[in-house]
Amino acid sequence: MKKIKFDSAHRKKHFAFFNGMSHPHFQLTANIVITNFYKTLKTYNKPLNNSLVYLLSKTANDIKEFRWRIRGEEVVEHPMARPSFTVPTEQADVFSFCTVDYITDYEAFLAEASRIQELMRTNPSFEDEEGMDNYLFMSAIPWVKFTGIQHAMNYHPHDSVPRISWGKIYEENTEILMPVSVQAHHALVDGRHMGMYFNNLEENALNFKL
């Protein structure tokens, strides 16, 4: 983990402007083409949900601003942001969080995600690790082709963890699409970085191979 110093006076003003807001997060939702990704998973009989977590996490980790976090008056950059995603449990009809280290190797990530997910089914967790902020909060809403989503979160104090959600997969004009929503702290992530995320996500889905 390293500290980020803004050398540009304008970048410092940009950070201070948005960081001073009571609700500094902003959000975009778009339909992403995942035709190749989806068909590849079907061909090789790979799990959909954990594969999506991998794809979404890879895209976020490849953009350094999505690994930045605000700690007091400082900005730090984590070497890796861990997906903390929702999974069903056997304890109740509400979800548990499942937090996994992001591993660049797809098969290794699937194995670790599956292992921890099984633990969460019978021993669910709802608490973040104390002092940790290198998360990517992720949630699946597979029943809805949503066009927007609003997350529950504290306004005071606000956190700087990105939130990534995905919805119902559907077919349109021979392509397979999926709504994706990304929310991030505007003092860290600007529109350019958000656009980069969506463009890279679609490219990663298009070029996904096993």
C-alpha cells in the first residue's frame, strides 16, 4: 500500500470539492455485451456468478483509481482490491457477504471463491474486517434487468469503497447483455475512469478465453 500525493493544484481542488460533499458518490448503469464470456462459460461448464465476480474484479483492479481509498486526510493505493460479494445462506432468506482475495489466475480464484462461499452458506458473515477498506462491494440482482440502483450506505461518515452490481442476463438482437451498475467516490474516480471501467469490462468479456 502506498500514499497518493496530488501534484496538480487542480487535482487537489477536485479532490477537496467532492470529498467535502455529504454524498460524494456517483453512479452509472449500462448494458454490457457479454456474449463471448457467457457462451465460453457454458461451453466449459464454469460457474456463472463467481466467474462474473472475477471478471468485474479484474476490471476494477486494472484501474488504479478503483484501488484508491480515503483515510482521514490521506489517499492510499492498495495493491489489490478484494471482492466482497453477496451469496445466499442456509440460515435465512437474506444474503451473506463473501470476501475473497482477488487472484489474477481465473481457476485459482474460482477455487478460493468456492471454498469461502461454502463456509458462508452455513456460517454467514455480515461484518467488514476492522480497519480494512480494500474492498469492492458487489451484489447480484439476477431477477431484474434494472436500469438503475440505489445502495444503502452511511452518509456520515461516508466510505470510499466502490460498489458494483449486476442484473438479469438477457438476449437482444443475437447478443447477450447484462446490466451493470458502478458507484464510486467522485473525489477518487472521475467520469473518465468510470468510462474506462465500462469499456474495459466489455473488452474483457469479449476477449475472455479458457
